[in-house]
Amino acid sequence: AVQGQGSCAVLRCSESGIAVPLMAALGPKYAAAEPQSCGFSFLSVTGSATVTNVLQSTADISVGFVAPTEQQYNSGKALQLLPLFVTPVVIGYNLPNAVGSLVLSPELLANIWAGNVTMWNDTAIAALNSGLGLPSKPIRVLARSGDSSATSIFSTALTKLSPGWVSSGFGSFSTQQGFAASRVNITLCKDDSTVAGTILSTPYSMGYLSLNVAVTRAVAFAQIRNQHGVSSSPAATAIETDMENVAFDGRFTADVIGLPGLNTYPILGLAYALIDNRSLALNCSNAATVTGFLKWILTDTSAHS
């Protein structure tokens, strides 16, 4: 918990590999900047629970990558979303003795996780990686178990960007059951940190995980060929440029996958803060802390340093 003068607000964050590390870092910074504010308690929950916690009034604010459904919006709550940050999901890999960086495409990713491409030296991989030194070894494919925002972002990107993913019977999903139709033996990992550790300890493996965990654990990750044929990396400058032209709807949701910029990185997730204005109106201290915290995140440069 992060304590201010009180402990009257509850901040529950979704997805230990993506939202929690950032929000856990921002909480103490806000408490230091605004010592008169209430404190925060943090709880890591699965992706869809970020919405249900607010609906059930067990959290004053949730941060995650899942937007409420139309039915949830009409449940008698006064739900409000605010977009907070964009995060890339990257494809980590362990390719011993590789000369250079791996390049993949959404269609190739779809074929790997569907089990249509199973060897590192498959012609489809070789076509994008001339001179990399691809071995005649099976790809050890990893995925997240449980309800995962990383899985949701990854599968949603493939659904939008890879016709082969859809034609093979797959779609957008957040749990490992979505991979049931795959013809490859997928190793399941409980969180992004486990994905990173398994990649590092398992030669010829490949798995999706959040950028911050990949960087923190020094996991090599692939460039992704975007719709312009550019092999792109998740560079902050390119993502920021793309986000300037994103169209948000009336509820402040937006599609950030496959943005139109020349250098865009195509596998992105947009995190939202979710609050229930009706519940917050019942507790002025909570309301002041939550609105102050969100305003600070969105407008204060010290929150971004």
C-alpha cells in the first residue's frame, strides 16, 4: 500500500506483466507529490476483473486493457473510461548463434501459433531473415495461461492483421483456451516474468510478453513487419507520432493495432482507467484522490519522468 494522510482509495491494477509495474511506480510518486492525498492499495487482478471490481464497488479505480461491454455500461453504474498509456507486446525469442535480429510478420506469427510453421528454418521465416543463420530446430512456442491482457492484445492483433489467423478458426481471446485448435504443443506460462525466464532458459523458444518485462529481463525480441513492409521496433517516438492521429470514440476507446504510420509497431494495447462516478460521488475523499491522481498522470510531466 502507498499511504498519504489516509487510506480511503483503492487502486486495483490489471495484469502483473503490463499495468501493475507502471502503476505501482506511479503510486509512490503521486503520494510524494501530493502528501495530503489519501493512500492507495494495489492488487493485481486478471484482465477482465478490472471491470468487475469497479462494477462490484470493490475498487474505486481499475487500470487495465479491457473496456466494459454495452451490457456493463447499462448496468446502473456511471462508468467512465480514460485512456492512460499504450504498451507494445513483443515477441521474445532465444535463437543461439543468430547473426542479427529476427524479423517476423503478423501472418507468420499466426502460422507459428496455429502450428502451421513449426521449424526455425521454415522457408517463410527464412524469406524475412536472410543471413540470420536459421537452424533446423523445432520452435518451442510459449503462451500465457489464465486470463491475460498480453494474450488479448496478441490475439486481437492477429485477428485484425492476419487473414490466415481467422481462416484457421482463431480469433480474439484472453485465455489459453483460445489456442485449443493449434496443432503445435504450446508451453503455458503463468505470467510475463515466467515467459521471459522460460525464453532465456530454453533455446529455440519464442513467446509473447510485454515490452517492459522483455527489456527488464534482457530478452531479445523480434522486429515486426508492418502493413507498409517496414520491419518495425516498438520505438516510443513512432508510437507517440501515431497516437497523435488516433480517433477516440464517445467513450474514449480506440483501436491502436496496426496504426497507419510508416514505422508503426503493429502489436499495441491501450490501457484505460475505469471509474464509477456514481460510487465516487458517495465519498468525497476518494473522489478527490482518484480525480487528482488521474489529472496528475495525464497532465504532470513529473509523472512521465
